[in-house]
Amino acid sequence: MTLAAEVGYAGLTIEGIAARAGVGKQTIYRWWPSKADVLLEAGAVKADRYVSVTDHGSYRGDLRAFLEASYELGNLPQLAEVLRALMAEAQLDTEFGDRFRAAFLDRRRDALAVITSRARDRGDLPDRPDMATVADIVFGTIWYRVLATREPLTAGLADDLVGLLAPAEGPR
Amino acid sequence: MTLAAEVGYAGLTIEGIAARAGVGKQTIYRWWPSKADVLLEAGAVKADRYVSVTDHGSYRGDLRAFLEASYELGNLPQLAEVLRALMAEAQLDTEFGDRFRAAFLDRRRDALAVITSRARDRGDLPDRPDMATVADIVFGTIWYRVLATREPLTAGLADDLVGLLAPAEGPR
Amino acid sequence: MTLAAEVGYAGLTIEGIAARAGVGKQTIYRWWPSKADVLLEAGAVKADRYVSVTDHGSYRGDLRAFLEASYELGNLPQLAEVLRALMAEAQLDTEFGDRFRAAFLDRRRDALAVITSRARDRGDLPDRPDMATVADIVFGTIWYRVLATREPLTAGLADDLVGLLAPAEGPR
Amino acid sequence: MTLAAEVGYAGLTIEGIAARAGVGKQTIYRWWPSKADVLLEAGAVKADRYVSVTDHGSYRGDLRAFLEASYELGNLPQLAEVLRALMAEAQLDTEFGDRFRAAFLDRRRDALAVITSRARDRGDLPDRPDMATVADIVFGTIWYRVLATREPLTAGLADDLVGLLAPAEGPR
DNA sequence: ATTTAAGCGAGACGGTACGTCTCGTCTTGAA
DNA sequence: TTCAAGACGAGACGTACCGTCTCGCTTAAAT
């Protein structure tokens, strides 16, 4: 990731990774099928450590915590750079795309599913939208800002989403 | 686009494009700075023709029409493939990213802004979320499905979004 | 040939040749199928320039002149080194062997054949051995010294061969 | 030698030899410094067994027997292939060249020297050419045919050489 | 009607990274 | 303790494209 930050993903080469690691090219090829997989392993480990799904007593609280933790991650410039590169590579190389989905995207969806399932069990979850759409909205906005607008993920956005997806009980 | 469909974007080369066009490489370089820009010109033209922003009398109606038209586009396999490639390239090549944003992404946001502005003028627009967040949600979900889950953009998703962003007046 | 002299044929690489020539690898591959062919072209040109087949009036005189010129060539350390490498490569790569035979070995035999044919026409050529065997002996001894014993090709050897293959008329 | 016959000397690797022998690479390296030395050991053993230097009563007879035995060996396709490879390797790797000379080439010269020495003691040896040149001619023609023309070593060639080097007494 | 010049196809060029191969050394684990 | 199995650092291989650069041929305008 240090090297990626220095030269950018486009300038990253297997040859360069090997040289920086003080290692033969073959050793890289022995363990990872492409430079994207090298980064994926680094990125996945890093992301996994972060976002927790501790119980905050309510869907609203859980969702807000999840969003805040996720946004914090997405706002780390170095990690965001890696995520952009991985998502790009996933479009260009179908097989890597499958691995990326399995190792990263699906795991993040599963983490969110823990929260929505808990809410459903608690009777806390609105009828609509269903869990899948919630995930599409939550992750869609994150990725859209990371990939397309490159604007930071703000607390205001989190407020808006919590307001939409887990409306306060009172006003009803 | 025919060639891109045959060999995939990853397999696309300027050399190949020139050969297919029966043209010297230099001629391609004379007119476009990269292979992505060649596709961008093809893709942008195509997408512009589609989505209209005709007035349907209500924010709800306008939004539903916009979503349906956009989803239809995003569900065209060949166009989706090109969009995936362009978004990928935009991550790898910053300068192309700027051109892509200007020539495509911002224009789609502008189209949606026509609708939300009209709703605001009409007094039809909910207080929250604001126009920018609406755009993030609308385009975020589209791109997320195109890039990440690769699932089709369904009428159900449109229903959910319309329900959230432009709730029916009645039940309130 | 300068580079070959510096690093030895075993240390010669296409990569190195290209670098020394200030040229891309592909340019070497475009014109020669292997590093041996590069050297062959240089060596063949060099060798062709040397050995003449001028008429000296007698088979004895022609043969002695041919041997002396050939030995002089074979005693040039740099050229001998190249010839060793080419003969070696010819054993390892059959296809190069064919090219080597056509471009070098056969041409040297043809040069000698000019001399023996002239002698035959003149009635100067002994009955035995025939022209083919003469060539085998002449070139065999040269190559054997170059490849196997690495001893210089001396005037004494030339004396011996001339004595055997073109005996003086007198003593008969 | 079986493996060498299958893949050719160029395709022979230490890795392959070890695999075929069901042995670790290190074990090969422990006993031989290169793949050529492995073959040399096999080849030298084989060639030593053949050519004898039994006394046939005359230089002429001894020489003819030596040539015939040597030619028979050189006409064995599999052995010739190995000899070609060893001679090639000797050109590329100087250190192996020294070992090859000592273990093979010099021993064959020594064998011929037994014959010429015997002839000299017997007063049977012509004044010219001397023993060294005889060896150069005998082995030169063999190697030249094996390496360069790849033509078989025929009885006719033996006749020519015997006629030149050990002329019949009568006609004088 | 002849000359001139621009535009273009073709593709050679200097580079760079690819993914593969084999080298000779080093490490590991089972017998 | 030995040794097969094979990971390792190293570096050349031959290929694919990159973006730049000549080349001639065509074609249309200017003479």
C-alpha cells in the first residue's frame, strides 16, 4: 500500500512490487494471481478490522454507528485510493471481480445484514424498503461519492440516510 | 463499440481500433487522447438521446419517469459494459476521470436537478433529504448495481426509492 | 562483436545487445530470429571479405594460398571466439544449424571447390582423395584446432596438408 | 541419455533430470557441476569401452581398424547427439571445456598415439606428417562430419585417409 | 496540365511490463 | 542424519502495446 500510494495504482507493476519487497517476481506470482489481488488482501484485512456491528439498542443507533464507521474508512485517502483501484480492476477483469465481491463487497453487505436482521427480530425495522434495498442505498451512496463525485462522506449524509431509512418514532 | 463487445474493454487496444477502422494509429491519436475517450464519445451520445425530463405534473411522477428511463438504459447489457469500463478508466486515469465527469456524470446530475428544482418551485419537494443527497441516492444505487452487484435495475427498486424520496401525501 | 568479446557468448543476451545498440528489443527480434543469427551476419560478412581464390598457376599454389588465408582468419582470437559460439549454437538449435550451414560452412566449401575444380580442369588434381574428402580434411583440421585443441593454425600444418593433398611432381 | 534423447540437449534441464531420476535437485548438484558433466560421464564411459588398439601387425592395419571402430561409434545417432551437445557446451563453458578435453578428447588422442608410436618403433611410420598432424586429420574429419556436414562416416573416407596417411609400400 | 502540399495508411522505432522459465541456493519435514 | 520436495532471489526469455516517428501514395488545389 505504501508503494501504491507513491506511484498510484496505474503505475503499480508486479515488477515494482517485487523489487520493493526485495523478492523475485515469481514469488509474487506464486501467491497472488494479479497485482489487484495483492492490494485486495491488504485492503480487506484493513477494512475488516474497522467496522463493528455492536448492538446500540435500536436500529437507528446501529445504523448510525455503521454509517459513521464506514464513512470514516471511506474518507481515509489512502484506503479510498485502493478501493477505487480495486473496483476499477473488478470491471476490467471479471475473475478478479468475483474474488473482490466475495472477499470484500459481500462481507460488507453481510455486516450490514447483521444490523437489519437484528432490527427485524426486534420489530424495529420499517416495512419498506427491504433489507436488500437498504444495502443498495447505503453502499451505493458510499461508492458513488468515492468513485464519481470524490466528495467526502459527511455526517450530514449520514443524518439524511438515517432519517430516511430509520425514521424517528415520535412524529409518526 | 462492436469491437469492444467482441474483445472486451480490457482486450481493446488503440492498435486494434485502428486496424478495425482500416486506419493508421496516428489518425486515432489525432482525434482522441485515449481508447477510453473513443468509447466515451460513443457512450455519451447514446445516453444523451434517452432520458428525458418531461413534466409529469408532480415530483413523484417526474422522479418515477426519470428512474424508469435511467434503469432501462442501465439494463442494456452493451451500454452497461461500456459504462463499467469508463468508470473503471476514470479511476485509473485522473485526467480522463475529469473528462468523464464533465461529459457524462455531471450531465446526468443536471438532468435530475431539472426535476428537483421544478419540484422545489412547485413546493412539492420534501425538506429532507436535499437535492444533492437525492442525486447521490438515485445515482449511487444505479452505479452500485451496475458495478458491484451486477443485478438488474428493477421496478421494485424504483418503487422503494420513490416511496422514500417522494412519499405519497395521503397516509401522512 | 564488440559486446560478445566483452561478456563472452554465454553472457550475451538479446536484452544486452539491444541496450548496447540503443534500440528496443523488438527491433532485434524484428530482424534476427536469435542472438546467434546476429553474430552470424557479422561473422559471415567478415569472413567473406577475406579468403580469395585467385589463380596461382597450380593446385599446390592455390591450395597453399587458401590454407594460409583461412588459417589467418582462424587465428584471429575475436573471430575464432565467434565461430566457436556459432558452431556450438548450431548443435543446440537445429534450425539455426541449417542457416549456419547455408550462410557460412557451405560457402567456405564452395570457395575451396573453385580451387579443386580448376585443378581438375587443369589435369592437376590427384585421383585420390576426391574433392569432398579434400574439403573434409581441410576444414576438419581447422575446426578441430579451433574447437577441440584450441591450438593455433600453423604454417607447419599447412605444409603437411599441402604435401599430402598436392604432392610435388618431382619425386614421383 | 534416455531423457536427453526425448527432449534434446537444449530442452534438458537439471530440474528435469532430477525429476526423472526421482531425486531432489540438490542431489544432482552435489555430484555434478552442470548438466553437461552428467552427460559427459555417461558418454565417456560408453566410448571408452569401444575402440581398441589391438596390434594388427602393420600401421596400415592398425590405422584402418582404429578408423573403422571410431566411425562406427560416430555413426550411432544417439551417441553422436550427445557428442555434439558436449562439444557445444565445451565452447560455451570454458571450465567444462577443460574437463571435456581431459576426460574425452585427450583420451582419444592417446589411443591413436598408441598406434602411431607402435608404428614408429616398428619403422613403419612415414616421415610426414608427424603424429600430431595425423591426429588432427583423423579426429578433424570425424568431428567435422559429426558437427558440420552431419554426413555419415563412410568406409570410403577411411580408405582415403589410410591411403594418404599410410600409403601402400608397393607402388613406391 | 503540371506541380505542390496536405492527409493518411502502414508500420518501424525506443521503451516498458507482461507472465514464464530455469538457474543455483536455501529451508522444511518425514523417514 | 539424510534427502525429496519445493520455495526462494535473480534475471533472461519472447510477446504485446504504448505513443512517436518516418515513409510513400493519394488526392485536390494552385499554378
